[in-house]
Amino acid sequence: MIKIDYSNVMSEKLGEREGILVQEIEAYRQIILDLHKEIYNRKDKDFYFMNLPFQDISKIKETARKIKENFDCFVVVGIGGSALGNQTVQDAVNGLDYNLKNFPKFYVLDNVDPEKFALVMDQIDVRKTIFNVITKSGSTVETVANFLIVLDMLKTVIGDNWKRHIIITTDPEKGFLRKFANQEGIESFDIPPNLGGRFSVLSNVGLLSAAVCGIDIDELLEGAKYGYQLCEKSIDPFGNPAYLIGLIHYIANVKKGKTISVMMAYSERLSSFVNWYRQLWAESLGKEGLGQTPVKSIGSIDQHSQIQLYIDGPKDKIVTFLNIEESFRDFEITGDIPTDLEYLKGKTLKQILDIELEGTKAALVKAKVPNLTITLDKPSPFNIGLLIYLYEMATGFSGLLYKVNPFDQPAVEEGKNFAYGLMGRKGYEEKLNEYKNLSKITHLLEI
Amino acid sequence: MIKIDYSNVMSEKLGEREGILVQEIEAYRQIILDLHKEIYNRKDKDFYFMNLPFQDISKIKETARKIKENFDCFVVVGIGGSALGNQTVQDAVNGLDYNLKNFPKFYVLDNVDPEKFALVMDQIDVRKTIFNVITKSGSTVETVANFLIVLDMLKTVIGDNWKRHIIITTDPEKGFLRKFANQEGIESFDIPPNLGGRFSVLSNVGLLSAAVCGIDIDELLEGAKYGYQLCEKSIDPFGNPAYLIGLIHYIANVKKGKTISVMMAYSERLSSFVNWYRQLWAESLGKEGLGQTPVKSIGSIDQHSQIQLYIDGPKDKIVTFLNIEESFRDFEITGDIPTDLEYLKGKTLKQILDIELEGTKAALVKAKVPNLTITLDKPSPFNIGLLIYLYEMATGFSGLLYKVNPFDQPAVEEGKNFAYGLMGRKGYEEKLNEYKNLSKITHLLEI
């Protein structure tokens, strides 16, 4: 069960300048009706993620079973949409201590920082490790670079059997990795061509690592399916959770000047979910001069870091709190409590965390900072699948409200092309020249 | 050696609308002169951090030596300014793999999320662990709560000798923990009363954990001392690195509408530094409706998550790239490289990371997004001490530019007081009533 409490974004609580009027949401009924139709028309095209709850996952489950029997470590080699979702599901469902207690251990190689690469490699034995290389295009530089080094290690250490240690997840036809998998006969999974990387966690991209780590992926998809059904049946903005989330943020942005969307998780196991949301929101909506900047925050830590700014700084933020009612672990304050701290006696850490969230919410309301709270009763695969689906739909819907394409990311190409030029890739000589012009150092202070 | 390349914030590169003119900086010469005097007048008051490079650290070193001999784990119990700096110095100097290879292992208990608490406790043996409880006020709820649970565990497991496992770092006179340390005869360190929490990393707060983990804290302070000297001798905005950083961000904010300050580290060992900066910038400057929102980013990961937004979204950002020339580990792409990937042959991961940064910078310049790059030749204690000092001074100086008090955080109190009301602390009954009024649920969607 998920509760979306949006009391604290509405005018009854915040007044009419900072708060949203019920009528302001009502005004979008006709627009929602039109966009709803458009979304379902595009279901098999760029809104392809809507099909994922209904996919056949028998091959994933079978492969996961074999991996569990044969390997101690499972390493995702991917970046952005090919890594953030995997980490999200893992942390949210399995918690932060999974690797301390379970096999196969789960790691992600998601950067070309060699020290980060080394950190993972130092913790695993490649002879007992399987690498799942994930890239939609099949040619993402960071992923391919990490893969080539892993490949060399495998060939050196394992010898002829190296192919057993690799699974490739990529486009069914295009790209270097698809060609490589076919040529070498390496086990592979497809990423549906119409599915965008950042919307792919509930596809083969995210499901294999989840299943390998013991997560019930049927239940994960059941949650997403429930999200699908909720969103399909309701065009009432107050009844459709995805449209509601999208609309609140859109109105907050374009009518109230909330250019920043803070997501503050009062549960460390949702920390990775916020990273995933950050990509989804930024890359889908940040275009043509539009889009909110997503900001990650963790409670209660950031009460001691960011809350001063949220309350007394510029009124440019809307905050979404994430909370989970259940805690798998807890610690009670007992024993000899000094008189000055009597109010802590008998409290558990979880109770204190919940109280800190309540205190922060009240302080934001008092300062007229709009905030909504999404509460999961527990971090079950069902709830996480549902939450993921809702945010994907909220993002796709928001793209239509902003009248931008939520599924492309054209501005990312420029930097990639300069990098290709610098690496000496054929056909990018022109970009190298352009780079040289743009990169002149004119103002430098050396100390 | 640290290089500050600010070419890409200036008008020569970005044009006059987005870029800063040399004259715009020049115009602050008289203001800088006045503020420079004010800063040195306040050196022993609220700008107390300026004294830290010159402190006596012999007791810290002696205590660290004893801890190293007797314990396997060192756990900081703190939050905000009492934890972020410790993690910053540790990660920046010792890297991400310190705990895999060294003793005493280093952990931080910085949240009341019981699952995070459990994660740390599951990795240590309290019999071989010393806990450094750090809080300026001596009564921070999260820290005290964690401490009381740790205390109970120690008494249960260790018995009479529990006191040997605690070091308290707090105000010399005030607060619960000072009283407790004095009554029980527990080893303790002072936090200078005029020193703000978020400016305290180079005091006893951050130095003990650093020394315990083998970091040369003399060199750390030498770097800070060099920063002090650089800033003392120059009132030239182009020669004083702290004033330059402060002024560029101030002008970008108030004259160019850059309400967001992104700090993007192209080195995972500086990830914690960005967390530290986030608190420093947000809590010091985010007041009276002013202040930039700091945003954390990691390269090259966030090229696949945030760069689309930075380039093509609202023009409300100034970006600071952090980079380190040296890498302690590296991996070269060798062996049989497929023809389509020939451009990667012979490259190392570090070279690719550097190229990705260069490509991203050029793409930002082309899109007229202001950015500066701070490059360390290596992550030495000297450089990290220097960088910390410069950012503290840049922050203090910026507070004076904005005409806010950079050393208080009044807006944090409100949420704390509501929390006290909810916990039933005496004297906070009124806050509980106020909370009840503010927290009414008026709009809820349950799914």
C-alpha cells in the first residue's frame, strides 16, 4: 500500500500564493483527457514501458536460477539507465546489508574512475563472478571500456571458459555488443528497441540482477501492473496517482516558480531510488529551457545540511518526502537515561526518524514550502514495482504537459562527440577542431 | 598544486549575457578591501576557522597513536558538520578502498535510520571498537540517540571497561555530553566555542579520525595554512582564490540568475567533499530568501543522468568541476580490440575519464553554461587541507557579499522544536499543539 499525502502543496495549507487551488488542478481535466488518449495511442511506441508489466519473464527466471547455482558475485557493467534502476531495486527491496549476508553478492561497475573500478574488482574473484554488460546502444563508451578490461581479465584468468562469465543485455539487432554476442555465442538478453534506457528497469535490464539477488520479480511486475491498471482506469486528476504527481510538479514549476524538485528519502534503502528519479526527471524533462532540477536529499541527515536553505532560502523548491512505515531492524533506547534526555527513553531509532520527518514537514508548511509525502507500508517488490511505474508514467505525462519529448536526450550527444574527437575516433576530426577552439584557457589561477 | 580554471565563466568564452566581464569583477575591488578588513577583524570571533591551521595538535596525535595500537575500528557518531568533514578527508586522502586494506577501519553513524545503524554495527566488533561521539551542542538528537544505544551495548558487552571505548568531542563547557564526559571521566576533546559545526573539519572534530586513519594531519594543516597565507596577502580578486570563487558565484547568482551551484566531481574519492560543500554552501548562504542551491553530481556517471538538463534545461546553473590529475590505480585497454572500437586501444580508464570531462566542458561552453574547473595534481593532505580552507573562506566571504550571517542556521530550529514537542520533551507542549494544527491531512490518495 502506498499513500500519497499532498495536503501540504494545496492552498488550504499554504495560502493561495504558494499553494495550489483545487480548481487549478480541476482546470486540467480536458487536457488530461486528451493526453490520456495520446498516451495509450503511443503505448507501443515511445511509451513502451507500459508493456513491461505484461512481459514473459520465464527466461530471466531460468537464467537467474543457473547463475545463483554457479556464481558468488554478479556484477552489472552499465551506466545511467543501465545501472541506476538495478541498484534501486536491489537497495529498496534487499536493503543495504544484502552483500554482508547473501550470495551472489551484487556490484555495479558504473564509472570509468579507475579507483572505483578497482574497488569492485578487489572485492570479487573473477573465477566465481558473472558480468552482466548492459547498454541499450551497445556502444556506450564507459561501459564498453570497462567491459574490454573485464574481458581481458577473464581471458587471462579463466581461459577458454570466459564466455560463461558474461551475459550481454542490449538491442536485439544493433550495436557492437549485439554483434559481439552473436559472433561469440555469448548468452544475451534483448532490450526492446522502443524502450528508453531510463525507463528500462522493469525490462531485462533490471529484472535479471533482481532475480539473481532473490527478489520476487513476479511480484515486482504485479506492482507495476497494478500501477498500469490504476492509471488506465482513471482520468480524474485526484484519482490517478501518476497524473496527480505530474500535475502538482508542473503547476508548482510553471505557476509558482518551483524550479527545483527535491526528493528527500527518510529511509536510506530508498537512496538509490532518488538517484534513479534524478535521471528520470532531469533527462526526460530538462530540455528547450524547461524542466525542474531534481535534487537528492536524505533524512534526517540533510536536516543538518539542507533544511536551512529549503526553509529560509529562495522559494524555488517543491519537496517530495519518501517514507517507509516498516523497518526490518530497530533499536530501542533503554537503560539508564540521564534526566536531561528523558524524552528519548523507550523511543526506538525508527520512531525518532519518523518524528524528525514530521517535525520537518511541519516546519516546511509553516514556512509555506510545498511538500508531499509518499509513504510505503513496506519495501516489498510489489510496492517498489508500483512506485517505479508511477514515476515513469508521471514523467511521461509531464513531458506531454511541458510539450517536450520525454524520451529523447539530444543534448547529451554534444559532449560524447567531443570525447570521440579527443579519442581519435574516425569521422570526428571536425569535433576535435571545434573542441580546441572551445577549450582555450584564458583565465587561470595556479596556487 | 591546485589550478582554478575560470575561463569558462567569463564573457570572452560565453558572451556578455551569460559570461562575466573582467570589469564586473574589478568593480568589487573596494568592497573586497572593506570585507577583507572585516574578515580579519572577525578572525577570533565567528571567522574562527581561520585560526585552525595554527592550533596545537600534539594531544590529537598522541591519542590517535594509542587508538591505532588498541582498536580495530573507529566509529564517528555525529551528523552534519560533525560527520561530513570526517568522511571528506578520509575518502579524499585515503581513497575508497581504505577499509578493505587497513586498520583501524573507519565508519560513520550519521543517521537514525535503524537499518543504516545496523549496517555499521553488523560490520564491527564493539569489543575492538572505539566510538568518537561528536556534537558541538552536546545534545543533537540523532547523535545522542545513537550514542545511548551504543553506550548500552558497550556496558552489556564490555562491562566495567566501557569508558575506554568512548571519546567525546564537544563544547568545552556546555551541553549534555560535556557534563557526561566530566562526570564519568571519559576522554574528551573540545570544540572551540566560536567555531561553527560546518567549519569544524580542521579542528578536533575532523583531525582525530584523520590521524587515526594514518593521514598526516600536520600536512593537512600546512595546506590550510598556505590557504590562510594566500588569502591574507591578496585583496586582488584575481589573485585571492577564495574571494575569486565567492565573487564568481555571487555575480553568477545575483546578476546572471544562476540560482543553482552544481559541483561535479570527476573523481569518486571527492564524492564526500561535494557532500561537505553542499552543507557549507546551503546552510551558510541559504537565508533571507537568498543563497544558491548546491547540487551534487559525479562524472562521468551523471553525464548519463544530468547533463541533458544542464545543457538544454533552464539557464539557472553554474557548474564547478573537480578533478585530480593523479590516479593511484589505472587499467589499460589492451588485447584484441574489435575494429569498431579501435579508438579505445591503449587508452586507460583514467584517460577516458579525463577526456569525458573535457568533452563535457566543451559542450557546456558551447551551450553557454558557465563552468569552472578546480584541478588538484594529487589528493594529498596538503591539497585537501588547502581546498577545505579555500571553500570555508569563499563561503564566509560570500556571506558578507550577500549581507547574511554565514555562521548561523536559525531556520533549522523550527523542525527540531516540533520534533521535541512530538517526543514529549518538557517545555515543548506549545510546539506540539502547533504541530497538530500544521499537520492536518486534507488531501490524501491511497493506492
